[in-house]
Amino acid sequence: MQKYPLTRKRRLRYTQSIRDLAAENTLNSSDLIWPVFVLEGENRRESIKSMPGVYRLSQDLLIEKLAKLYSMGLKAVALFPVVTAEKKSEQAEEAYNSDGLVQRSIRKIKSELPEILVISDIALDPFTIHGQDGLIDESGYVLNDETVEVLCKQAVSHARAGVDIVAPSDMMDGRILKVREALESNGYINTSILAYSAKYASCFYGPFRDAVGSSGNLGKSTKENYQMNPANGKEALDEIAMDIDEGADMVMVKPGLPYLDIIKSASETFNTPVFAYQVSGEYAMLQSAIDNGFLDEKKAILESLLCFKRAGCDAILTYYADRVLEYLNE
């Protein structure tokens, strides 16, 4: 290796133009997926106390916002429903209601903005009265195989509504294979599966649960007997490998910034696209620092997302997608 002064690493940092030319990674509009909380009704826009700057939107306002973001380069949206209390149940029947909020939202978006990729969450926590991601027994333990049966019904109902990508986020064993078989047997051979393969039992999900209204139902219960232990890294690669073998087209690591090591390992190990979710707690931390003047908004947001790309991410779910599109279009 050449030594100073023949090699001066600062030459490639001398101007912005040379820094751009030598950049190993860049952030583009096609890297962004916008997660959004959808409400029943019309002309409804609700703020979320724990996520300042993020809103729950009714379908009409969602379509209006999506049309603007699409014109700025947005390629994909991920839907998360805010389910009213009377539609929650022990068996989560509303999850596969063909006229449910998610199903209607999928049809609306694909009708009015067909080029936008729609990703739907496949999990039962918004629909259960106990806030768990699956069906439970009398002791409160989440049942694996019984839950998977309901998840398959949910996935097929979303595919029937026209969704592009179903995203099982439940962490039940074997659910990717069963969902793939259900989609195939119903003729939805081109519906992709984005598997939340390495989803950790993280404290960083708190604001999200407030946003969808599941935190009150969950109470003091945890999801540690099915979501991954934050202490484990090798196990994540096992989970990802299993999901790929079962038919996942893309895999997810969640949360994001605290788990960049997992993202990097997955990207280097597998040829399947690796996504990450910059989750609600990450957003809340960054936004709090921004709102208090401790961090520069644009620089902090863009740097945080560039870290995902450097680690090997192919796409990022981020609540900052709308703001980043504005930055990229400046």
C-alpha cells in the first residue's frame, strides 16, 4: 500500500464534487418505503403524541398525500391500520374481512395510483383484543400453528384486494411457507412476500403501538416468546435462511440503526434483497433531538438513512420518507 505523501486520502475529500464522485453509497427515492397509519372515515388527520410530525390519515387524505409523493419519486407505501375497538376480537376475524380497512385501502390506492407498490402488514396485533400478534391460549401464550392459519387468510384477502407485497411481521415459525402455499393455491403467484425475518423484541416499538392503538390492549404483556432476543445475532441468520427457503422474496431486519450489524451480515450472506425498518422509537429519538435544536434536521435524517445503505440495505421503511423526498428534489 502506498504511503504519504504519494497517497493523500484527503484528495478525494477536497470538494463536494469529488466527494460525490468517490461516494461508495447514495440514497435515492427508490430506496424509500413510506409507512403510514390509515384511519376509518373521511378528512381525518390525527397527530401522534409520541411521533411528532407523523399522522394517522383517512383514505382520502392518504390518496392526496400519496399522489404528491409519487410525483416526487416515491415507489412504495406500507399500510398499517388503526382498528376501532369494536372490531377487535380474540380470533382477529377482522384481519381477513374482505371489506376491512386495509383491504379497502389497498383497492383505493391501486385504483387511483396503480404504479405505487402497496405493502401490507400481515400480523394480528391490530385486530386482537389482547394486542398480541397471534391467537392465544388460556394462559396467554401465543399459539403458533393456529395463528398461521389466520395469517394465511389475511394474506390471501390482501392479495385478492390487489396488494403487491404481503409482509408477515408476526415471527411465527413456518408462516412464510404456509403463506406462500396459500397465495400459490389461490392463483396469486406474483404477489411477493417481504418477510420480517429478524424482528427483535425491542423497546423501540412503543410509539408504533400507540399509533395503531395496540399498546393499551397489550398492557404489561410482552412479545418475547416469539420475537427475537436482542442479544442474538447468529440466530438472525438462521431465521433469514429459513424464510428464504420457505419462499420469501425479500427479508426485513427490524429495528434498524441498533441492528446495523445484522443488516450487514444478512447482506453479505444472502443474495435476497435485505430491507430494514427505521422504527417508531428511532424516529422519536431523532425527532426529539431535532425539535430541541440538538441536531440539524436534514443532515441527521439523511445521515441516519445513509448508514442503512452502507450496511447493505436495498430499501428502508422510514417515517421520514416524505421529508427525504423533499430533500432529494431540492
